[in-house]
Amino acid sequence: MLELVGVVKEFGGLRAVDDVSFSIARGTITGLIGPNGAGKTTLFNLLAGAYRPTAGEIRFDGERIDHLPHYRIFARGLVRTFQIPRPFGEMSVLENMMLVPKGQLGEHFWNTWFRPAAVRAEERRNRDKARDILDFVGLTRLANEPARILSGGQQKLLEIGRALMSDPKMLLLDEPGAGVNPTLLGEIAERIAALNQRGITFLIIEHNMDLVMNLCRPVVVLAAGKLLMQGEPAEVQRDPRVLDAYLGGVPA
């Protein structure tokens, strides 16, 4: 579903991503790990269209996307979340969800005058869809509360919910477990597994190794901008290069 070929991203003289090539199969949950400064978030920004690569190619669902702006990549079904969630704090949780669908009739003021019934019907459909997703992510009881009152873990669930409103083919999750208490972390992991069963492919940046090793098959490891290895969790845990990247040396 996703293929990177010789991808490079330079900032001045620094290569944040250095000749990275790997592929992600449809229907998998792939973990992306590496020490701080490895280039993981830069790579996500390249995939989502926030940056353009200095060199190399990125293909999604059979089409090259590295030249496309972020909104066109989003429209193709490759959707990302952020390490720090960015809800509209004064809007309700439900309203945050309903903002997502693209090309809504109500975005054009003349439709509210000349096609009010169509605008209302679309809004009802979006509201029903949003409520179904909020039920799935466990936020129904907070639907009418302002998003600013949500805990860190609940904001992560809202981020996933908002992504689902776009009917994604693949989700890029940036540290869904960061700052989340163990109970909510378990809920997030369950939702990811359930969505994967429904056919959504995942690429997940995560520092919680328990989450990665239990949820992700395969795991991709970056270090200093380079691809260190790609393999099954057990292989990654045993690999001396991974231990060296994380710990600065292989234990005796």
C-alpha cells in the first residue's frame, strides 16, 4: 500500500531522512521506532505532504504522491494524527468531529439559501456518522462537552475519531500512547486492532515498546535518519544494531 524508494530530506546541510526505502503491506499495523532525533516525525511529514522530499519517491496505493500537497494526499485516504492533539477547544467534541468531512454543502453560503434541505440532510448524516464513531472510541458521554476539558488520552481518542470521519485507507498515528494512562492506552490499542480488522492499514510512531511489540507486525527502525532494519518484533528486540542505537552499545 505504501512504498518509499530512496527518500531523502535535507534541511541545509543536515540529512534528517537519509536514503530510506521500505514498503508497508495493505492491512498491516506497522510500528516505526527509533531514538529521539532518528527522523520519524520528519518521515511522517513527508508522507502526509507537509514536506517534499529532497530526493526519492513515495507511492501510496499505486500512485506517486511525493509531489502532491497535503490536502490531496488526505483526499486519497492517507491521513495522519499528531503527537500533540489539536482539537478546537471551545467547540464541542461532536462539532470537532463534524468539521472533518470535506466538500460539505454548507461551506458555500449560497447553498444555505437555495438548497437548505440538502444542507440539513447532509448535516444529519454527518452528525449520525460522528455519533457512531464517538460511540466506537468511547466518547459518547462527552459529545456535547467542549473539547478543552478532555484528558490527554481522551484527546488522542478524539484525534482517531476525527481521522475516521474522513474514511481513511491508511492512518499515520504519531505517538498515540504518549502521556496516556494505562487504562486509556489499552482502549486505544483495542480500537486500533478493531479498525485494522475492518481493513484500515496503520503506520505508528511509538516509544512505548510494550505497545509496539504487542500490536505491530512488522516494526521499522530508524536511527540518525537511516533505515536500520525492518522485521518482526522479536527480531527487532534481539538485533544488536537496535540495542546499540537505543543504548549506545551492546550489553555484554
